[in-house]
Amino acid sequence: MKTILLSGLFAACLLNAQSAPNPCTSNLGGDVDPSFIEIRINSTSFDHQTFASQNVFYHDYPSSGNTTATLVVGQSYQIYTSTSSEAVIGFWLDTNQNSIFEPQEYTQLVNSMNTQNTTVFTVPVSAASGNTRMRIRSRAYGSSINSNNACTTFGSGETRDYTLNITGAQLGTREVGPAGTLNAYPNPTTDFLQIEGKELILSAEIYNMEGRKIGTRAINAVNALLNLSEYAPGEYLVRIFTRSDNRTFKIYKK
């Protein structure tokens, strides 16, 4: 009898776990304003233009046509949003593909009285390749969206889920050397990395080998010294951005 009871409880728990929405798709709330008129990831196939009077404020769109795109790990993209009224907009990308929109996967895209906004987003170098869920939520300007609000009930705005394809095929690390429009040396280095370009270098990002971004430096010069003295000895990825190019170097700090 005890064995039967325990087995029954295990089966019930398993059934509940399987039937629970994951990620959360119910009780998200919302209202007609601010609704999305257009969401676009520039220079990709993702360009979703849709706006109509509605009474359902959660939508899940297919991974095809203009509601999906292939993004490359480590690459930066411009995300354009247009809403029916001024909005706060939050964005989650399930980069570890565990079907949970976690705080570390969050980016705030908009907190503005402008109804059209463009924000730069970088796909983390730690992102897993393959189909990846994306959630984007809007809320009335003056409210707030933070990293813990992926499943929070809101009284305004929309929640949309999409599926993107993430690929790491082009990430690589273009190793330090004399060729190309960007160069970084010496490697190995101690405290400073010399960066040289053929055009204005905008910024640099430093990642640990787990793919977590641990530093950002504004540069705005053709040549610069990147100070790495605060980091412990070991391997790092340094991603350098110009207006027309970006390049990732694997650097060993002594």
C-alpha cells in the first residue's frame, strides 16, 4: 500500500511538472497600450510589423519568415521597436536554452517617451547554439520592467515570444597578427594591450572564458592602450568595435 501511494504521488508530481507552462505563458496581464507596432533586428530577416485592436496581450510567433533570424554569438545587433505609446521595454534571450527567462539573460531596451527607439544588443559569447527563445515585454512609460519580471503580471502592454537561431560558427577568435583593420598586441601581455586600427575604434569589451562580459571600455581613438591590470592572470576574450567592423582576440594575461 505504501509503495502504491508513493508511486502515485511521484506520478502526480511528474504530471504537474510536465503540464506547468515553461516558460510562463499565462497570467501575464497587459492592455492595448503600449502595443508593439514593429519589432525589427536590423540587418537580419526579423522585421515583425503588426498592430491591431486586440484583447489578448500574450503572443507566441513561429520561427519562420519575418518572425525569426539567425544571430551570431559575440555579434552586436540594433533592435528597433515602435509602440502605440511611450513605453518601457524589456528583453530576455534564453541563451542557456533551459526554457527559463533568467535575470542574467535580460536587457532593458527602452525607457523613453519616444515611441520609436533603437538599442544595440550583443549576443553573449557564452550563448548556446541552436533554437533560442526570446521574450520581449512592453509596459506603460512611468512603470518599470526589471530582470525579474519575465513572468510578472502587468496592467499594461504586451508580451511576445519568438524563437531565434543562434550560431557560433562565425565567432572564433581572429588571432593577434599584423593583418586586418584591427590589431592588438603583445600577446601574452601584462597590464596593457596596445590596440591599433585603420579607423576610429569605438570601444572594447572584455569577457572571461566562460563567456561572461566583465568589462567595457570606451576608446574613441585610432590607437589606444587597454588597461587590463585589474584582471587576474589567465585567458580572456577582448572584442573591439569600430563603425564598420568588430573583432575578437583571445588574449593571455601574465
